[in-house]
Amino acid sequence: SLYIITLLNIIPTTIYGFFTYTNQATLRFKQYSIGNMLDKIIFAIIMCIMMAYNIKDATSYMVAFTIVRYICLAYFFLSSKEIIFSNEFEHYTVNEIN
């Protein structure tokens, strides 16, 4: 089950990284910050609940982390849908950027 959890965590971690770089590159720091805070706060709450119920199995914490990442991805998809689903891309040459 550890391998399955690891495989399920690869997808959200990769996409989470994509949104991190995309939101920073497009100067959308508010969306990045909210998503990052959601990730940390929700996981901390779940950890506290698990500790209160004396859950010591590391696999449970890995599952919780993976679930939280999927929740944060849902936020990133909703807050960045104009970037993801846009058909309008502006193309620049190197000379135009400088």
C-alpha cells in the first residue's frame, strides 16, 4: 500500500509544482499564497485530529497528505481556470521582452 500511496502522491505533487511556478511567473501571488496556506493549515488540522485519536501509523499520515494535496489542486484549478483553459496565448520574441 505504501507504493500505491506514493504513486498517487506523484501526480498532485507535480501539478502542485506547476501551479506554484505558474502563479509566481504570472504575478498571481495571492492565489499561490492561499493555496500554500490551505495546504499547510488543512494538513496541520488533520494531523492534530489524528494525534488526538492516537493514530501512529505513518501510512495514515501519508494518505492525509495526499488527500490534502488533491484538495489544494482543486483550489488551484478553480482559481487559475483562465490560465489553464484559455485559448489566447501571447507570443513574444526575445527582442520584444527586452
